[in-house]
Amino acid sequence: MNRKYDYLVVGAGLFGAVFAREAAALGKRVLVIDKRQNIAGNVYTEEIEGINVHKYGAHIFHTNNKRVWDYVNRFAEFNRFTNAPVANYKGEIYSLPFNMYTFNKMWGVVTPAEAEYKIEEQKRAAGIPEPKNLEEQAISLVGTDIYEKLIKGYTEKQWRRPCKELPSFIIKRLPVRFTFDNNYFNALYQGIPIGGYTKMVENMLSGIEVRLDTDYLDNKAELDAVAEKIIYTGAIDAYFGFKLGALEYRSVRFETEVLDTPNFQGNAAVNYTDRKTPWTRIIEHKWFEFGTQPKTVISREYSSEWKPGDEPYYPVNDEKNSTLYAEYKRLADRENKIIFGGRLGEYKYYDMDAVIAAALDLCDKELKWN
């Protein structure tokens, strides 16, 4: 059969958009499809009251990868936004990431040596020689007081599991600094695309055929027939009809509202770290772009268990799910014309820069000799 396209890209998120852009630049015939009614996947932003609202949660671009930074700057101009969230524990406000401002507010210490001594003292009192779970890892990093006030409640709301039952690696990325540095990401490059992520992805897909509201799995036979190869960024277990079982995710529910005030909380992100408050954090979207609009838009985030039909956000990369993914990966490796990629296709939590880097690596491998 004479196929119309060289590549069918399933998913118009970052991974799919980067591959489509590079393939088209080399003269390949590309069709991009997405089951949603919009491009940009989970980085989709929509304008409300002149504010670019992060519909699927806050996304702050940060990277140390110059190739990735140079790449995204081809499609958007980035502002100087620095992620400096704060924690609200029953009305007490603490600085995030954990730094000297946090330690001073918690214990009254004023020097790094005092803060380190306090953490070590609490670690010894807890009797943790080698952390075996998230709770022990957290106490080893920041002590019992900070764990109890700023980590435990938030984490258990997010995962709906006791911290003692969660693996330690989840929190190993937690930034802890003995400096007065409120920048959450220790990254050389950081910012938000001016005009929103949707505009950036739209620029990536400029001149490329895109069909939205098109479900690949519902039309698989027909769509497979139109392209030589397929880049699939959907859920790997869904591709195989869940025949080995469903991989687990955490999902997120958002309650977004417009408020008739120019300033609700004074910061882009405020985490609510007590267990009783039902939401995990509130995002005030205008502060991602230093907004001056007369109104504001906020989103309360609620963590939830994922079930089929929900949007999957965070892979549950425990031993059980990792083993199941490995079985699906073996099936995927046998597929002749399908390449699996991205957060869902690889069942992997990806920061945005890592998604783009992985897509560019695939381009190097797939397009260089084809």
C-alpha cells in the first residue's frame, strides 16, 4: 500500500512536537494526531482574563542542558521567572526549598553550622542509620520538625499512602540548602515562555498537519495504514489493551476560579502542608508572567488515585509497577513500526527538559540515517 506519511506522531505534547518538527525539517511527511481538542499535552495553557493559565498544573521550565535551552528558545522567548514556592502549615509560612530562611523560621538558627547541627541532632534521636523509606529519608535530610510540618502531610495527601510505605528515592531530589537561596531549581536556565506554552508548541508544529480530537487506539487500523512508522506517546499499557494489567498512576484534580482581585496570595505557588487541608497547593497563574491584570486566576490542586478515564500524571514507580512496565517494554520492543516515547510511552516521570532531550536523542538516532 502506498502510505501517505513517513511518520504518524501520536500525541501533540512536547515529545511528539519536537520529533515532528525535526522530521518535517528533514523533508519527512508527518501527521500529528491527539485525542484532546488542543495541542501541547499537559503543558497546555489557555488564556483567561488575559492570564495564561496552566490548565494541567504548574510547569516551570528549567534545565542545565544548553542544547535543550537553545532549542526551546527557537520557538519562544522566555522570561526570568524563578520558582520560589512557599509552604503554608496551619497559617505558618515557610520558605521552599528548605534553606536558611526555613531553618531560621523553624528553629531560630542563624548560621549554617547551627542548622546542620539541629538536623543531625534530630536524625540521631530518630535512630536512622540507613534510610529505608520516605519518612526516614526525609528525617535524614531535614530533621523531624521539618518532616512533620512541611513534608509528611503534603506527601501523604499527594500519594494517599503513609510515608513509611513510600520508597526513599521519591524525596532524594528534595533541594536542601544551607544558604539564603529561595530558587527551588538549581538550574542554569529557567523561565516561562512569554505568551504561554501553547504558543511555543504551536510554533514547533507550524506548517505540520495536525488532527485533534482523534483517538489513535479507536482508529488504529486505519491510522496505521497511512504511515511508514509511528511515534507513540500514549500510555504503553493502553496500547496493548491492558492485557498484562494496568500500570498505576497518581492523578490530579483542579478547581480553577477567577477572582475579582489583583492579588490573592502574592506568589505563584503555595503548598499546604498540613494533612487536614484537602488541597495540596494553590497556583496563582498570573505570577508566572509577572501579571498586572485587574483580576487573578487560581487553581486548587487535589491529588487523587488514578482510574481508567482519568488523566495520568505521575507514574507509581514502585517494584510492582516497574516489573509490569518491564513486561510491557518487552512487548513494545517486538513492534516493528512503532516507537514508544515520552512520559506515558516510557512510564517515566519526565521533567520538560528531559522530555525534549529524549525526543532530540530519538531524532538523532531515527532521522540521521533515514
